[in-house]
Amino acid sequence: MIARLRGEVVERGPGWLVVDVGGVGYEVLVPVRVAEATRESVTLSVYTAVREDAITLYGFATTDEKAAFESLIGVSGIGPKLGLACLSGLTVDALARAINGGDVRTLSAVPGIGKKTAERLILELKGKLSGGVLAAGTVATPATRADDSLPLALAQLGYKRAEIDLALANLSELGKSAAPLAERIQLSLQRLSRG
């Protein structure tokens, strides 16, 4: 099984990348925001799905995303396509909060997830997703921070995922990841205005 890929992105599209590793191009299906944010060089945690007619690679920016994907596809009626749709529309933390908070509305906003499927996700994963994905000894990084207000605010201002990730990385470098939201917004806007 392929568990990780590190290489150069040679092609991309909405929801997929072709990663060149030692001269071999691997097509990897990824959440849309991962495809948008990924630069030329990439390291992906990979879930390998083997069926009798195909081997499909699903790539994730973090091991938390991969673990969330594995939890999602373990739910009856949720296949890899819907699992990717969930992680394209919601961060791991937002997904965990929606499931643990019983937020059917947020989950139903994901394309392909209706009310009944959202209720099934909540029923089967409530309390498991945060415990299995986020609280299993992982350290919260700017991308997996419990407070999603900053990325949401920047997205509403029209910034792309790659720009938001740049701003979050800058906050981390400055040691300001835990600063009050207003200060983090101000620092992020200053960084993004420099380009």
C-alpha cells in the first residue's frame, strides 16, 4: 500500500493532482482546497483504495485529514467521493465540531450530503472523530486549530486557500497563533498586503 507521496506536482485540476515521484506520475484525488493550495513540491498522506477494477490514491495535506477521511468512509453510505466532498467543504476541525455538536445544517451544506446522511454521520461518529482524529496526541497547527474564525474571515474577504495558509504560517512564525482574533486578522492582512 502507498501511504505517503513526496514529489513534484506536474498537473492539477479541481480535486486531483498528478505527483511525479522519481519519474512516475501518480494521479491522486485530493480535497479541492488541497489542490488549490498545493505548490510545485508536495508531501501527501495517502489512502490507497484497492478494488478489483482499479487502484485509487486519495491524498491529504495532513494525517488528521487522512484519519478523518478513513472515519468518514467507515460510515455506511459514505464512499470516498462523499468523504472527499466533506473534506473539500469543511476543515477537519469544522467537521468534528459539526458532528460532535449535532449540526445537521452544516453537514447538509456539503454537496451530496442530505439530512439523513448528515444524521447518520452524527450518529456513527459523534465523540469518535475528535477523539480519534484531533485528540490522539496530535498538536494543533495553524491549519488544524480549533478556532476556525480567522480562515473563515479571510475567505469572506476574498482570499484564496493558499493565501490563507500563508497568513496562518506567518502567524505561527511570529508566535501569534494564539493571539486574540482581532490581532491575528490585523497581522494576517498586513502579511497578505505585502504579497
